[in-house]
Amino acid sequence: MASASFAPLRHRSFSLTLLSSFVSSTGTWMQTVALGVYLTETTHNPLWLGLLTVAAWSPALIGSPLGGVVADRWSRQRWIQLNNSVLALTATVLAVAALTHHLSPLLAVYLALFEGLCGSASWSAWQSLLPDLVERDEVLAAVSLSSAQFNLGRIIGPMLAGVTLAFSSPGVCFAFNAASFVFVVVIFSFVRSPARPKQTSKVRLWAETVVGAKRAWAVKGCRYPILGIGTVALIASPFIALVPAMAIQTLHTGRVGVSWLVTAQGVGAVVGAVTLPAIAKRTSRLAVLRGSLATVAVTLALYGAAPNLAFAVAALVVLGGAYVGTLTGFNTAVQLHAPLSERSRILSLYTLSLSFFYPLGALAQAALAKSWGVRPVTLGAAFVFAFVLLLVTVLRPAFWVEIGAGSNQAPVLLAD
């Protein structure tokens, strides 16, 4: 079983993409932690964390649909290289500004807009490329490895950021992230995939996006997960953006506390990515999804009520596993129900739902945290989330039926 899980690594191009993605994920998490620390220490206002989240995620409103269309038409490798080149440039500007003491919160937010646009635009290309790099019966293992590497970066990135911040400044973390994007550009020069039929029809970005949106809405197995991930993003996900404020202002554990909390979530996510497929195979992916959602509500409350760093870390380990189970559960449903001809565009709408509602929720909760504090806001979000789950279960049981349809198929788990 273990050999089957790692079988995709025998394909050179897949191994290269996995390596480059891991290096990029590590750099991204280093920058995320360092930027959160910078904003919290310089502004002492959690609202800036919400603004940064909005800037990083809202460009997906354009980038995600654009990426879905381009990924079906152009070389996915070249599209990934182009976007990572721009990401390297923006991270370099951020690093230079920080190292020369010219970085301001407003500049960080502006740069996050460019990073958010390019990151969301390349996501569909990356996800669509995976099945082309391995054998058909290895796709599940390939996507599981992709999930594991992303969340491993969530562990190692914050750890490296913590060490770097202890001896240096956030600018060094930003510089490492810039180098990681350059690494991706270089590595993808050696990635090969089967040739695809050239699209000769005229590009109709809006029309093609609308077709995908209509199909996603018509298929309930796609519509409900897209609505579900939007609800999670709006109510539960903002705890991620407020981690620096929780560590520095509420738990009074400083930069080290930020690294510990982000790392704890990553550890839980890796454990979840490794164990949940086996649980889903023995039970059902719907059972895993519902269990994950309920666990998110409970552990979010425990995290919000944490009296010290150790308790918060323990809560976030479990919350991280449940959170990745929630994201992969909804994403799996979309994968299983989306028609092949519109899969990239429908997946981009899933990302769009997450990318729209997460920054909206983060900004709202950050604004509330400024007046009420992070702890009450987090506890309130946990209560509201639990109430919504109860309402859906009682008033809309068809929601679960449609998502769980076809549960006899092998689960395809994707990372956030």
C-alpha cells in the first residue's frame, strides 16, 4: 500500500513539479508568517491582517476564471512559469523594501494584490496538469502527494520563518520566497506532458466562464460544495488570518507563538491528508466530510478559548486536520461531479468561492477583533458555524445527499 502511495514519484516530470511546489509552498508560508508578524508589530491593529487577506484573495475574482480558461487552451507549464515570474518580481520588491526599511503596510497590501492575481491564475493550470504526468490509476496517489507536500510546506515554512525572525528580519523571509518562485520557473523548463489538441476556436473569456458557471449551478453535486466552501470560508476560515493577532496580542507569545500556531495547523493538515483517505475508503467520503465539519466547529471554539500557547497549539493540530478534511471533502465532490469538458472552469469557480468569501470574512472578523478582541470573535464564529451546520442538517438534508452521491468511487483529495 505504501509503494502504491508513492508510485507517482517514478515519473520524472511529476517528481519535478512536486519538488518545485514544495519549495514554493515553504517560501510562501515563510512570507505569510513574516508579513503577519510585521503588520502586527508595526500597526498593533488586527484590521491590517484582514486588509492583507482581502488583497491576497480578492484578485481571484478575476484570476481564477481567467486561469480556468487559459489552462484549457495554452501550455500549462508556460502559464505556470509566466505567473511565477511575476510572483518572483513582487516578492523581490517586498524583500528590498523591507531590507532597506522602506516597507509600509500599504505597500505590502498593494503587492499582495499582484501576488493574489498570479497565484489564483496559475492554480487551475497546476491542478489540471497533474493527471497528465502520471498513469490513470495513479491520479489519486498523485493528488494525495500534492496535498501532503503543500501542508508539509505549512510546517517547515513557519519553522524556518521562526528561526529567521529570531536572528534576522522579515525581509530575509521575503527574499527566500522570491528565490522559491525563481526555482519553480527553472524546474518547469524540464517538465514534460503529453501534447494536447490545439484550440482553434476564438477565445471568448466571458462566454466560456458563463458556460462553466451555468453547468456548475445545474449540477447539484457541484453547486452544493461550491456553496459549502463559501460558507466555511466566510465563517470559519478567518481564524487563519488572525493567527498573528492571537499569538501576539491575546496569548502574548510574540513571533515564536505565531510560528508555533501556524506550524500546528500544518502538522494537523499533513496528518489529515495522510489518514483521511483511508478512513473515507472504510466508511465514505461523506462521513469524513461531515465529521470534519463538526470537528472544525468544536476545535475552533477550543482554540478561541485557549488559555495558553500549549492549549492553542493542541487545538490547532486537530483543527488543521479537520479543516483540510473539509476542503478536500468539498473539492472531491466537485471533482467527481464536474463534466470533463468544463472541469477546469468549474474548479476555478470552487476556488473563486473560497477566494471571495474568505477575505470578506477575514476583514469582517478583523474589524470586530479590533473592538472586541480576537478571542470573543473566534468563539462567536465557532458558535455561528455550528448553528449553520445544524440548520443545513435539519432543513436541507438533500445538501448531504447530493454531495455524497457516487460515494462508491475512490475519493480524490485536494489540498487548499
